Amino acid sequence: MRRHLWITTVMWAVTATALLIASVGWPGAIQGAVTSLVQPPLPNVPAAVYGGPALGFIVTLENGVRIYHAGSTPLTMDLQMYGRLYRPHVALLPIASGMMPDEAAMAAELLRADNPSLIAVFPQHHAAFMPPDRRGRAFVDAVNARPALRGRVRAFDPKPGQVFFLTPSGVRVL
């Protein structure tokens, strides 16, 4: 019986699901860690509990879907290299943590530059209490504004309770 990944989103569940798969394993999944850079903390913001070294993850599911979870990395040319090496179908990119929505859209462009497999991008590391310019809708608009991505890569703004079905050829909202 073939297993497929069903991602349910409740605020950060897209992020949490990818981290869970990468940290504890998922039957039929191959995972690997990649570099994730973390910017210094913002002034006047209390330090968060230390969560370990900064990492991004590449997860390949049994059905062939490859997911890149960027962690909190800022915009870097490494993203183009990850696109070329790992050819992810789906990318989880930080907005309001590591990158702003327009930078995350540029990150999607870098991941797609040598990787026609990239079909979907999701924002992560953001929340409803963020200002509108740092939320998922701003990310979707920024992705759709980039000519290299328009019509090739679908950007999502997941809502609590939404479920996504991922295959190498597409993403379905259930």
C-alpha cells in the first residue's frame, strides 16, 4: 500500500509536519539536513529558548515528492544550489522570520532556476498576529508577481484546518 503525505495546517502545522518527518522519520521517507543561516535576534525582543543548531531539511517521500524546509534561513544563493542538487517539488519558506515575503518569493525563484520540478511553495514561520505585509497573502502576491514563477509555481496561504495532498505533479487542497 502506497503512503502519501497529508499535511493539515493549523497555524504552523506545515512547518511542524515537515520538522516531525525530518526529525523522527516517516515510513518510506529519506531525509537530510542542509545549512540554514539564522540572523541575530532583533533588539528589544526577548531571546527565545535555544532550539539547537540552525538546519533546513530535504525530505523525499515514498511517492517521490521532495520537500525543502528552509528553517529560518535568510535569502542566500545556497537556495539555487539546493534547487539544482535536490530538485524539490515543494518548498516551505520563512516569512517574517529570516525573510520578508518578497525575499521568500525571490528564494522560490532561486530554487526554481535550475529546477523545473518546483511546483508549490508554502510560507512558514508566520502567524495571524503579524502585520498584513508579513502574512501568507503577501507571500502569495509576491510569488505571483515574479515572471519566472507565474504559471509555473503555485503559492499557497494555508488556513487553519486546510489539508493538502502532495504528489510530484501537483498539490491538491482537500
